[in-house]
Amino acid sequence: MAIIVVGGSSRGVGKTPLVCGLIAALPEFRWTAVKITTHDHGQPKPIWEETTAGKGTDTARYLAAGAVRAFLATPPMRNHPPTRDLPPMLDELWPHFGPGTNLIFESNSILEHLQPNLCLLVQGASDHDRRKPSFTAALRHADALVAHTPLNRVISDGFCPRGQESSSVAKPVFNLTALEHISPEMLFWLRDRLHGRALL
């Protein structure tokens, strides 16, 4: 079982295109993709399975990219003042998956509740003022950063998580001309990491 988490620094930064790129680039994993969102997408249940591939919704795009299943999950509101409560929703979500299911989650906040095989965070070039607090928290879990840039390029020692500079090995930054098209260098890195950590 392999688990990838894709997070991002702000809304609209390119998380969904990267998820689609990973699904298409690694078809042998037969991914189930899950978008966790705090936004109301008009679905009647907190956990909803997409069944039609297309371009109209993020979950439809997952299926169009090659995912075998796709889910939209909205954590329930709890407490006063109200906040999204992710653990109860995860308890409801897990039974939807069979043994050995390979999962891609599009979410920052899920990193507080599970340890993935890989965590990839999409960073916008000019969104420092709009960064989600959950992205700052997720940075300490990141295995690599990904950015949309004019040229494909790998910066092998691109960043160290803040506060861990003296104890951490520097981690790569993958610059991609299109987030939905994984570069050969990034694909090599992904296969090396995933096949070394996960059973297909």
C-alpha cells in the first residue's frame, strides 16, 4: 500500500493538476484519489464517490487521469467556535478502501493524522501573503516541493524544513512547466521512493 499526500501553499496553486499528473505517470499503482476540502461542493453526504470521468470537477479529473476511484470528503464541523473535525471523517472513509489500496490525498491537514509514503507540496511563486497556515505546518512533513515554472528543473538541495536546518538532509524542489506532466527526473525520483517503500 502506498500513500501520497499532495498539499499546497494556497487555494488554486495547482494541487489538483499535480494529483492528476501523478495518477497518469504512475498507472501501475491503480490509485484511489481523495480530495479533502472545507468548501461546500453541493454534495449531499460528507463522503461522496465520483463515478464519471471528465473535466467538470476535481474528482472527475482524477478519474480522467486514470484513477480507479475518486472521492470528495468534507470533514464535519465541531466545537465552538466551529472547526472542521477530520478524524471522525477519516474513520468513515477507511472502510471504503479495500486491502492494499494505493491512495493519493489532496489535503494539507491530513498530515496531522497519518504518515504518508511521500508528501509533495505545491508552492506558488508569489503567494507568500496568502499562504495557508496548514501549509506552514505541512512543510515539516514534506519530502519535496513542486512549483510551476517556465522550465523543467530539479534543485536537488532546494529546501530544509524551517527549524530543522541543522538536522535535516536538504530536500528537492521540482520545477515543472505543467504540473499535470511529471518530468522524467521527477518520475525517476518518485519510482525510486515509492517502489522502495510500498508493496504493489
